[in-house]
Amino acid sequence: MGRKLKQALSAFLEVPQSTFGKTSAVTSEYGGSTSITECAGVVYYDDTAVVLKLCDCRASIYGQGLTMSFFGNGELTISGKVERIDFTEL
């Protein structure tokens, strides 16, 4: 989020600018890939489970034939049959 947008939102909502920190996002497409942004690291990985440390939680992705097809700059794409995604607090 850009500095000007943070300033405008902060002023409009009357909250500190620090409220708008990094936020991870997990987007899963039916029958396709799962994309993650702002991934802080891979905790565990095999073809049935991927555990990721995100900005504010841990995401556990379970399925069959899971592969990480891209990882860089905090972005990760997981391909395969995703059956379940769980989120837990750090």
C-alpha cells in the first residue's frame, strides 16, 4: 500500500498509519492453483502438505500432488489438488 493511500485512509478513518501493515493473501482457484502473497517462509513441504509462515498467521495447505511452481519476493504458487486450507495464529 502506497504512502499517500495510507495517509488518506489514516486521516479518513482516524486511525494510526501503522494500522495498515503487511497483509498476506491466499487465493485458491477451483481445480487450479493456489497463490500466496507476503509469504515469510516455508515451514514444511511435501506432495500432500505445505505449511507456510505468513505475515500474521500460519497457513497449512493439504491435498494431493502438491508442487510449488514459483517462489520469489514473498509470492508462492502451489499447484495440485488442494483439499483443505487451515489458518492458525503464530
